[in-house]
Amino acid sequence: MKRVRSQGAEEVYVLSAMLSLAGTLGWASFDGRFWSSHFYRTDLFGLVHVFTLGWLSLIIQGVLLRLAPMVLGTRTRSLRWLLVLAGLWIIGASGLASHMFRGEWFGVWTAGLCLWIAALFIPLSHPGLIKLAIKGDAVATYAVLGIGHLILAASLGIFIGLNKHLGLIAVKPYALLGAHFHLAEVGWVTFMMLGFGRKLLPITAPSAETEPRSSRLRLIGLELGLVLTAGSLLLGSRLLPVGASLLAWMLILHVAPLVRDLLRGRIKDRSTFWAAVAALFLVLDSLLGVTMACSLDRWLPWTRDRLLFAYGAIAFLGWNTLTIVSLALKLFPLWVWQERFGADWGVRPVPRVTDLYRPWLREATGIGLTLGTLLTAAGLLQGSGALAQWGVRVVFAGVVCFLVNFVLMARWEMFDITFTPGPSDWERFHALRREKDVSSSS
């Protein structure tokens, strides 16, 4: 099925996401106050929301615009609809973060309403998505559930801001924050990543022999674990260890094939390799969450607040960002090549997909994000703001390498650069023509 041309909207989402990624990590790299004290601060919350709403949420929505028509066969709304939705999201995210930096809670919850409305319209931007989920399509089901969790997370975020503004009820701040974090981080971001991964990293999907029973059980378990965890945090229930253990188990089951092949040295594709390293961070963070939920951290040398700080950093940097940039360096070159050179394939010499970016920069990205996440987590656990800040600087260096590669890829399409073939390109082209001639003659 030919996809609806939503390219203009995709560019808005993706470019805004890249700016948010560079801005937040660049700022955090050179402003030590974010890492030198307790995490429960409005300035840090503001920075985190630029990262989550600007980087993670926008890149997910941009990729969904491209993948849904290609993978699910759904169509997208008009370009004007998508641009209005993107504008509403960006205005809401900018307003929420800026007011949160200043501790202005009226502005926080009113800006949250913009995000809530924008979240409601995400499934409407993809007609047929909900119908596919009802029919049992796995990728569509993950996407619809993820969007549902986003709406719940936004609703809870609005209530947090409203309660801070008006003092409606007395609640434990960590309870609301914990539920909001897990609905957004696991329910929205991780659900979407796992859904995309079923197509982009087929090794993570159940085998043909166990599908759909295994897939359905894993999804039900993941949803139940999330509901129990978020609900227990919100209500102070004793079921928190049960929910956290189930959630961790299901998350680990989702990425177990990828981690197993990484440890056995079976992964040859470098983008998949770094996605598998990111999966190791997910396993580590899941086990850390269970440790805190079961109060086993009382035997650890670190305080609960330091563990929580590291828990969030590993999720955002090691799991989310490393996975997304790894898959982006797998997808974006292919998409650019298809749109820029696909029609010329076999007609004139064209570059290889790997010629559109620098593989060594991809490796530098993976190394920077991996090492930087470990240093950041170590600094937070030890209460060393300087070490945590240096860790973020290493992460930022890796992100800069990713952004350079992104520019190298995007320039072919955005600036319509002319490709000048070299001798090896002509050799490849003539070899392809000979193969075509042989095939047609036979």
C-alpha cells in the first residue's frame, strides 16, 4: 500500500526531537547543579520533561508516522492535521517545561492540558490503528496501549500540577511521581519501542510455532505488571513487589532473545549489536526496580534516593536513547536511500546505503552512550555530582556523533545533493546491469 505523504510532518517531529536531545544533554553536560543535589527539584523536572516530551515522545511520533503505513498498511491524516498536532504538542511541552523550571504550577497543569489533548488525537492521526489492534495485530496493539498509557500519564501529570497549585489533597509526592514515571517511561515509551522492535528487531518476536499464544501472554503479563506497579505506587498497596516483579519478568522476556544472542556473539549487524547492549541496560534497570520494590536495597551501600536517581538515568540514557539511536542508524539511511535513490536503482550508479553515513561514528555513538550511562549511574549512586556530570558529557559526545551522522544522511534528501559516482560505483552498476540482462534472457 502506498503511504500517504506525511514527509513534512515527519521532518517537524524528527528535527524537533533532535534539537531537544542536543539541547537537554548539552545543558546537563555543562550545568553541574543538576547532578550535585537531590533529584526532587523543579529545575531538574523541567529538564527531564524537555527530554521526555521533546526527544523521546517526538521521535516516537515521527517514526510512527513512517512505520504505520509501511508496516501496518494504515493511512495518515492530511499534512495540515499532522502539523497542527505537532504544533500543539510542541507548544504544550515548551510551556510545561518552562513553567516547571520556575515552579509555576498553574502554567504546568494548563500546558499539560495541551499535551493531553494532543495525546488524544494521536490515534485519530492513524485511521485504522485501533481497528487493527482489536483484530489482534501485535504491533498495533502495543501502539494503542502505549498511546493509552500516555493519556493516563498526562492525566496524572495534570493532577500533580493542579494539586501543587491548589493543594487539593495531601498525598505522598513520591507516590504520584512514581506512578507518573512508570506510566510514561514503561507504558508509553517502552511499549512503543517494544512494538516497533517486533518489526525492526524480529529476533525479539516470538517464534512462528508459539505465535500468537506466547505474544499474547507476554503482552498481558506486561500490561498487568504495569497496572499493578503504577496502581500500587499510587495507592501505597502491598502488591508493589508483585507488580514490580511481574513487570520486570515480562520486560526481560521481551528482550531475552536479543541479550542471549549478544552474549553468545551471534549478532553481526552493528546497529542490532548496540540495541542489544541497550537491552542489557533494561535488564539491569528492571532488576534494580525489583530490588527497591521488595526493599532489598536496605542491604545495599546506597540510599533509596540515590538508587532512584540512577534508576531514572539508566532508563532514559542506557535503555531509551541507546535503543532509539541504534535503530535510527538502521532505519534512517534506508529511508533516505529509498526516497532519494530508489528510483535510480539499475538506471544509473547510486551509492550504497552504508555510504550515506559514517560507520565509525555509529560505533562512537554506541561507546559514548554505553560508557557515559555507566559513569552517570556510578556518580549518582556514589553521590558524586562531578562523576555524574562527566558521565553525561560522555553521553553527549556520543549523541553529537549520532547527530553528525544524522546530518550526513539527511543532507541527501533535504538539500538534494547530487551523487558523483566513483569507479567502484560504476563497477557495481555494470555488474547489476549484467545480472539483469542474464535474468531477462533466461
